[in-house]
Amino acid sequence: MSTARTESERVELANTALYEAVERGDTAAMEQLWLNEPGAEVSCVHPGWPVLRGRSEVLRSYALIMASTDYIQFFLTDVEVSVTGDTALVTCTENILSGAPAENEGELGPLVGQLVVATNVFRRTAGGEWKVWSHHGSPVLAGEEDEEDDGDESP
Amino acid sequence: MSTARTESERVELANTALYEAVERGDTAAMEQLWLNEPGAEVSCVHPGWPVLRGRSEVLRSYALIMASTDYIQFFLTDVEVSVTGDTALVTCTENILSGAPAENEGELGPLVGQLVVATNVFRRTAGGEWKVWSHHGSPVLAGEEDEEDDGDESP
């Protein structure tokens, strides 16, 4: 079904736009990207954080993160989109490269790599646009049960 | 609207049932609780894990967790339900008390407390039942950015 494929592609574009807005530190874009409908409260979990709810709390948290981050880039891998009616669920891996502000102006702070997995939920509005309803990111910790003793990883 | 309130309550019951099934180690209940619809692939992120996708992978992970857990209890707090059409989004805090199998039979292993936040997405089926479409749990880490450098970490 070409319609379904198109919607899935549009969801993936909305998902990419979310990360690009963070990369640019674009608070105006963030306000546009997040759902703004009465009755459907947005929620957000940054890696290691408690749950944030409502547009103002969520958008403020991004403003805080973007203000305290000098450089951030997301390399998205393993992106999967599942669309059902007016809701879409995206899971992906965020390979993050970020830098804190440098101590001296004009320099780049130390870069840090981070592996995060995300579940992002989107709603299609009456206008046909896909908006972020929920973002949940969490750190991937080393040493999963089913991988650590699969025989001979260490020949 | 009483209809909306009823649906919200039904979603909360489905959310509670998910955790009770894990507490009981009830794999048959888990199979019933998770969405089983072609085109809407389920996904699951356990705290610190990568993304798991599809019923068989997700249910197998729960069977593994339940088999390696002697005792687990979830105290859910801060539960918020948002229903829009046939989709519901639940965020909550899982205050987990769990114990690994004891070394000696008949004894209880050491109990561990854990603080996890979850975003759970539910779909209403054609039969009117709310089923789990996605679960994402992540550890709440101490010392958020705005708290960690309040003075003297390195005295």
C-alpha cells in the first residue's frame, strides 16, 4: 500500500526533524514539532531523568539541555516505524556525539560518545501533520544477560 | 465525559495487569496482554537494554527475566494516562523491589530496590480491549545536570 509507505516515511522525517532541531539548538522548531492538542498531554524522559509532562516542562528541559550543550550530533541507526491509524511508534538507536562548552572561548569542549535507545510516539493532527506525543530515551548499559556468555567472543 | 473516564480507567487496569503478570511470572498472561495485530509490531526496552521488537523476542525476554528473578514487586506511583482515539499513553514510576534466587533452596536472595520510569503505549483492539503496544523502562539516575555540580565533588 503506497499510502501506508508514504505515512511511514513522513513519520521518519518528523523523527529526524526532532533530532535536527536539538542539534541546531532550535527552540522555535521544537515548539512546532511537539504535539499541541488539548487532552493529549506530551511526555518526555531524557536518559536517566524522571518523567516530564506537558509542553512547558518538556520544552523547558530541551532549552536547558541545548543551552548547556556546545555541540551535539545524533547518528540514528536501527530506525523502525510502526503506523496504526493516527498514531505512529518509532524506535531507534541514537549514537550521540556531544561536547560541553569549552573552558576558553573559541575552543571546543571535550567530546563524549553516548549510546541511547529511544521510543518516540507521534500523533497525526487534523491537518495531517505528524507531531511528537512522547519521547523516551535511555542509556544502553554494557553486559546484557543474553550476550555476555554466548561462548567465544574472547578467542 | 464519562466514556473517556471509563476508557482511561480501563487503560490503567491494563497497565497494572502488565506488572502483576511479571510479579506472578505468568507467561500465559503476558501473551494475552501484549498486542497481537499484524502491522503493529510491539517493542520493548528494559532498563539499560537495547530495543527488542516483535512478540516472540519481547515475550522471550520477559520469560528470561521472570525465570532469573525469585521475587519481584512493583509499587507504581505517579501514574498518568492519556487516551486519544484507539491509543493510550501511560507514564509511571516503577518502585521495584526484587530478589535474585537464593544460593540455598528455601531461602530468599538479597532484595534490591530500583527506581525506574516507564512509558507504556496501549492500543484498543477491534474487540475493545487495551493491549500493550510498547513498553520502555529506564533507570532514574541520581544527580541530574542541575544538581550534580552544586559545589564540591572533588574536594
